[in-house]
Amino acid sequence: MSEVKKIATRESYGNALAECGAKYENLVVLDADLAGATKTATFKKAFPDRHIDCGIAEGNMIGVAAGLAAAGKIPFASSFAMFAAGRAFEQVRNSVGYPHLNVKIGATHAGISVGEDGATHQCNEDIALMRTIPGMVVLNPADDVEAKAAVRAAIEHDGPVYLRFGRLAVPVIHDEASYKFEIGKGVVEREGKDVTIFATGLCVSECLEAAEKLAAEGIEAKVVNIHTIKPIDEELVVKAATETGKVVTVEEHSIIGGLGSAVCDVLSAKAPTKVMKIGINDTYGESGPAKDLIKKYGLDAGSIAEKVKAFVK
């Protein structure tokens, strides 16, 4: 059996920008002294005149991006999630969100899978922050194929978009030739009748593996990939939850304000359903190898399977 190909979605981000550079001459990429880490250096190499290093000044970078958008450009402002969503929140809210400018924010190194960089850099709050900004689209792709498609969709979308990418290499679960990405539409990755698992980002592949483990014990789990957390696919959420009667949400983010909250918002209003949230439980991360942290915080396939089994039974 051949080994599953793994690619970090931050790599996908850099590659997608470079691929789109030739097609979109008004595409401009900004970075905050992290082009090597965010992989926007790939774009810089191909289009040096359209790459701007703003230095370690994320708030200023967002302001520059807003000005470029107002002048008709399509700017991608890039940094770690902690800085793009956290440090620059006021500028994102007031300079991008309030005037509804066509700025795209490429936030890499999100979640605890940042690993050894530790709690200060492991942003588990960014989705919650970006969800609160009116008109902001929030995308969290699951693999290489979906990440590149998300970048292309963000370019075509008129308005602000927050894209979340990871540092850790994750399995490629989609076929590039056949996969269709649409903002606001979730994807059923696996059918099942006993429980619905809504997952996002790197947790999608872990949940698919967890579903295999559950199947071996007679539990059929439906796995739904919510790559767009805002606007969330309300129709699919209600339909999938109604079909199984039990819901689990899984995310590499705080259980407060992220995917779990978005799903509960929909279900409490339209289809009250019992829900269990799996994520970061109102705590900070810590320094350590990414895979070890994912296991310690209960986001690996084995931990997910055990929690879902207990929840179902």
C-alpha cells in the first residue's frame, strides 16, 4: 500500500499565489518579515515587483493592504494567525471590515500544530475573532487541494476573506481533477447513520481515520468537512444532523467561538440536536512536537474515536 501524500497547507498557499500571479495582474502579496515561513517567498520569486515586505508591523501591513484594495488591487496580507488575526485585529476590523474592502488575509501557523513555538504562537482564537467581523468570510481548508482551491475562490470573491493555513504536513484527501470548492458549501466526506462529525482544517483527515476505527466497532459515522466556517452551510448542517440525531464537532481551535459554536448556532435555531465539541478546552497550548501535542489535546484519530464512541453509546 502506497504512503499517503502529505503537504502543509501553508505550502499550498504559497504555490497557489504563485500560480495565480500570472492570471491576475492586480494580485499583490504582502508579508510581515515571514515570507519564508508563510511561503509567500514562492510568489516573491516569480513576481518580485508585486511582493511587499512590510516588516514586523502587522497592523501597518493591514493598512497598506486596505489602501491597495481601495486602489483596485487584490492584496493578500500574510503572517502567522496569531499576528494576522490577533495583533492586527483592530486594523482588520476598522480598515478592512468596516469599509468592506477586498482584502484577503493569509494566516499561517494556526492552532497547536505550530508545535515547538509554544503557546504564544499557537493561535486557537483566530476563527472566533474573524467570525465576529461583519461581512468577513472565514475559510479553513483541510488539505493541499482544498487550500489551493480556497485561494482561487478568495480571489474571485469580492470582499474580505480570512484564510487559515497550517504548519504541519497533512494528508491529501481530495482529487485535484474532480474536487469542486465553493465558498459557503460543506462537503460530505463519508456517509454514516449513527453520528455526524463536523470537522474543519487538519482535523478532517483525523476524523476520517477515526471513522474507520469506529466502523470496526459497528458505529457508522458521517464525516462532514466544513471548510467555510462563515458563511456556514446551514442547509447541510441541518440535514446531516437530522439524519443521525447526534453531532460531534472537531477543530484545532478553542471550543469557544469556533466551528462548534457556529454549528450550535445553526442547530439551536433550526434543528435542536445533542452536540459534543472536541477542540482546545479553554486553555493555552504548550511547546512540543506538533504530533505529540495533537495527541495530548485529544485531536488525533484514536482520541476522537474514543470520545465519539462514548458519546454515541
